[in-house]
Amino acid sequence: MGRRLPVILVVGGGVVGLGVARDLARREADVTLVDRDDLGGTTTGRSHGLLHSGARYATTDEESARACAREARVLKRIAGAAIRETGGLVVALPDDPANAVERRLAACERCSIPAERVGPEGARAIEPALTDRIDGAVAVPDAVVSPARLAAAVAAGAERAGATLEPNAPVTAIETAGGRVETVVAGGRRFDVDAVVNATGAWADRVAGLAGGSVPLAPASGAMVGVDRPVGTVLNRCRPPDDGDIVLPRAVGEETVVGTTSRPTPDPDDPPRDGDEIERVLRAGRALVPDLPTEDVRPYWGVRPVVGDDGDTGDRTATRDFRVIDHGARDDVAGLTTVVGGKLTTYRRMAAAVGNHLAGRHGLTDESGTAEWPLPGHDDPARLDELVDRYGTRGPADGRPDPLAASQG
Ligand SMILES: Cc1cc2nc3c(=O)[nH]c(=O)nc-3n(C[C@H](O)[C@H](O)[C@H](O)COP(=O)(O)OP(=O)(O)OC[C@H]3O[C@@H](n4cnc5c(N)ncnc54)[C@H](O)[C@@H]3O)c2cc1C
């Protein structure tokens, strides 16, 4: 008789949950993924779509910078058709800290991120839309990714590996027996499980709470604006991350995105949003690209699942790295694991960390090999767009209007 496979339910169909489903299915677990909505996630479909080279975090969060650098290289290999190779410029303006370019170059070198000094004229030759008030710039291998295409490719990869995907199935209860998770109620159905992975991002504390666990989350919302002023390069300010200091092209289409802000957000379903915030983002963006339009701007909002120690406020000093939380150790709820934090860019590494965590406990293969195996449609944009339609992964980050904008204050 064949070995009984461990039954694992993944909660959350954003890029992280989909990545976990693919990873665990490839390690031969019996995997079902549920999401309360369509697949493709909430925050996943509401990011900038910057495939971080790591340069943005190199001066403030070296661990995240190194992780982004490694994972961006992996994603270019396994998901090429979801990515547009734009290159990036980290631009120092006269208001930015003294020696900003030298400090960024040194930090990139420490993090093994290829980086090259570019003078003001060289920077404007790379990106003609740039302001002429430039002190200097650093050229880095930033790129842009379509969150919809990436999530759809990962969803197809998870199904191909044997996972079952169940959208529109909100988890409303997690029942335990003898201190272990036993049954999950999702979309009115009961799932008997050996383990649950909570990959619900900014909702992770709520979902862990259904089993009596908790997650030290400090969700932080960010506003972004889509405008019709094409740029060809990812532009970052050469200063610690601040409002409106990213301007970048979308991976698909002609729109440019300007972002973002960072505001504490107690309810991730209802991020604070107002016109002043949008104006602030655009004003800051105009410091980099002076002729950003004032008319016909398309705002959208996302909520970062920022995780830290209990008591973190989720401000910009909190790490952008991720945590795998074993709720058996943290809350005496065995069989429940949360993965949270990180970036779109690092979803695969987060998923592999969950797989490594569960492998020994459930007799799974040690290695999932997801860094080596290309995703379905990796070399075929048209195939990826079919998958986007099939899984319904298109969100505001891929140009779908944000319903939250209708109720902007
Ligand atoms: C403003 C902003 C800009 C960003 N820009 C970038 C960027 O340029 N590059 C980058 O790499 N990263 C970026 N990020 C970070 C990145 O978007 C996130 O880290 C990543 O998308 C999180 O994915 P996730 O799967 O954890 O969460 P999500 O995509 O939010 O997925 C969580 C899922 O859980 C589901 N869920 C919640 N509750 C339940 C329930 N009870 N039952 C079932 N399902 C449930 C939700 O429906 C959702 O689909 C940005 C984030 C923000 C906020």
C-alpha cells in the first residue's frame, strides 16, 4: 500500500500562499489552497511591481537587500515572461543626504548587488524623463514584474504539481483537538488536516486568531498612482525610503506608477485613503520626473504585511524580511504555521522556508527545487495572459481600477 501523504491546507492565494502550495505539492504533500476571494491575492495585486535588485534596501536593511538580489536573479530565470528588464537608477537630488551616491555604491557592494556610478548626463541619457536637478545616480539591475502574470504562473505551477486551488472559500473557523489543528471550515466546507499554513499576509493575525494563535503584525498601507507619462527605467531616490520616491513603468502596458506612502492600518480591509496622500505622492514623484500629469490619475492602495517583534509599529524602519512562525512553539497550537512579511520579489524564498520547516515534521522531501524549475508560461507572455484570465489574478497593479478609490476621502 502507498504511503499516506500528509494533508496540508494553505490559507491565502496571494503569491506567497500559491508559492507555498507549489513548494509543498512538489515535496509530495496532499495540498489544498483556499482563498476568500479570487486567486492572485490582495496585496500581491496592489504592489508597485518592482522586482527589487536589493539596491533600495542596501543602506537600511542588508538582509532584505541580499535576499532580493538573490531572488530577483532566480525569478528572471524561472518567470522571465512575467518580467520586463528595465534597469534602475537610484538618483541623488540636491536635497538628498551628502555622499548619498558613495554610500549607496558601498552598500550595494557589501550586498553583492552590481552597481555603477552614473553622472547627471549619463542618467538623463538612460531616462530622458528625469529632472535635470541631479547630483548623481547609481545604475542597478532593477526590473519590473507583472504581479498578475507571476501569480497566475505560480498558480499553474501549483496545480501542475498536484495542488487543488479553491478560490472564494473564506476560512471562518480552525478547530483544534488536544492542542493540534484538526479541521478547517472554509467556504462552508470542512477540511480535515494534518497541518495548516497561514499565508494571509496582512490578515495573518486574524486567521491565526481563529485557532487561538497570534501574529505580531503591524500592517502599513501605501498609496500608489498610475499615470500616462511613460518612463522606461525604475527610478528610486538615493535616500532612506520615503513617500513618493519610486517612479517606474508597468511590466505590461504604457502606464507609469508613482509610489508610495506608509501609514499604520489597523483594518487591512479599510486602509486610510485621501486626496492629500495622492497629491503628496505625485509632488514627491515630480521631484524625479517633473512633468508627471495632474489630470486623469488613477490611485490605488495596498497594505503591507509588515511583521516584527511584538510591539513594532510597522514604520519604514521595520524589516522587509519575513518570518515563519511555528504556532506550536508560540501559542501551543501545533500544526499551524504562519509565513508573513517579505516582498513579492522574495515569495519563492518564503515558500521554500515553509517547505523546509514542514519537511522534517511530515516526512517530506528536503528540497523542493523551485529555484531551478521554470514556471508554466515562463517564456511565453501570451500563455501567461491566458493563465491570468483563467485564475482571475489581475489587480490594480496590472491596471484594473481599484474599487477602494471610489470611497476615497
Ligand atoms: C504599497 C505597496 C507596494 C509594494 N510594492 C512592492 C514592490 O514593488 N515589489 C515587491 O517585491 N513587493 C512589494 N510590496 C510587497 C508585496 O506586495 C507583498 O509583500 C506581497 O504581495 C504579499 O503577498 P501575500 O501573498 O503575503 O499577501 P496577499 O497578496 O495579500 O495574499 C493574502 C491572501 O489571503 C487571503 N485571505 C485573507 N483572509 C482570509 C481568510 N479568512 N480565508 C481565506 N483567505 C484569506 C486574501 O484574500 C489574500 O488573497 C508592496 C506592498 C505594498 C503594500
